[in-house]
Amino acid sequence: MPPEVIHLGEKFAAFSDHWNPRIVGDYNGNEMRVVKFKGTFTWHSHAESDELFIPVSGTMKMEFRDGMRELAPGDVLLVPRGTEHRSVAEQECSALVFIHEGEPNTGAQPSAYTRPKLDRI
Amino acid sequence: MPPEVIHLGEKFAAFSDHWNPRIVGDYNGNEMRVVKFKGTFTWHSHAESDELFIPVSGTMKMEFRDGMRELAPGDVLLVPRGTEHRSVAEQECSALVFIHEGEPNTGAQPSAYTRPKLDRI
């Protein structure tokens, strides 16, 4: 059988909680995760992995120590490894996130938002 | 300055030719490429890299030796390394494609569609 298509709408319909990534696939040593953002995350960085954000619905902001970026569907933002950042979403935003396999969602800065074990959906 | 947002609409507006990927960013040793598909590509595989297809506008099909998948915006398709495939698009389809840095677009099977040196836009 050929590889299955990942239908993001079905994946996002399968959960409603915020800041709790689910893994939907694997790509060259990275995990493809789906996440719903709402509110303000905690500052963190990933020492060994770039992180990619692709909003699918809603808008979000990414705060950096030296500025802020706004993201909407049709945009892609790469956060280079080692760069402190935190996500902010005034309204719910659903996004695809790529990061190295097993990398904690809060990187090297554990917080109440850390999800040590991610489900696969 | 914080990292720049990649606006895919601007990237796709910057070129019109088919089967000629442009690099728009780098992610953990992979290139993020934008491509416009129209017609039928050549059969090929990538021995050492998974390949990820994320349609942004239009629809496309991915043919495999054992079947076919259809893709539209909101879908993601991972083609595992070593898997023969070819893209087909009856109407133009614009897509984001991820693959290892430097990997030829036709993998180990050069054809008239091979683009040895990709531009960055």
C-alpha cells in the first residue's frame, strides 16, 4: 500500500486542548506535530534542533528576545536552534510544528507546559 | 533581528515555470523548496532522504508502483526514502517540498526534469 495521506483537518478535529502537541508523522529524524495554541507559552530554546511553525488555521505571534513576528496560514517561520522564543495566540491557532524526534516542547527550560510523552494520532 | 517570516504567496508569485524547485529556507539539514507542478513527472526515488509534500494551492496526485494518492491543501504526504514515486498534476499545483540539502529533484534517476542547481528566492 502506498503511504497514507495525512489529513490535517482530521488530526486537529481529534483533540481540543492547548499546548499539547500530537505526533502525526516522522520526517528525516524529525517529528511532525500538530498543536493548538491559545494564550502565552513559556520562554525556551532548543539547543540541537531548529523548529518550524506552519499555521493551518488562526493566527499566532512568535516572540523573540529582540522582536516579534506574526504568522498566518500561508506563512512559515523557522526558529533556528538555540534561539529563545515563545508562542502567543490571542485566539486559538492550529499549527503544524516540526522538530527533532523526542525534543521536549519546552526545550531545555521545563515549565508547567512541558509534555514529556507525546501521543501519536 | 528575529528570523524573517517566509510568505509562501510571495515566493510562488516570484516564478511561473513548472518542475523547477526554488529553495526558500533550511531546516535541520533539509531544504524547504517551493515547486509548481503541472503534468507528469518522471519516476524516481531518493535513497537517503524522505520527501515531504505540502500542497498550498491546487491539487496533485502522487503515483507509487503499488497505487496512487490524491493531495489537496490541508494534506501532507510523506514519501519514505527509497520509495519510487512520481508527481502528477492535471492543473497547476503549488507545493512546499522538504528534502535533504542538495538532494537532486529526480533523485538517483536523472531525466529531462533534473535541475542540478536550485536558486534561492
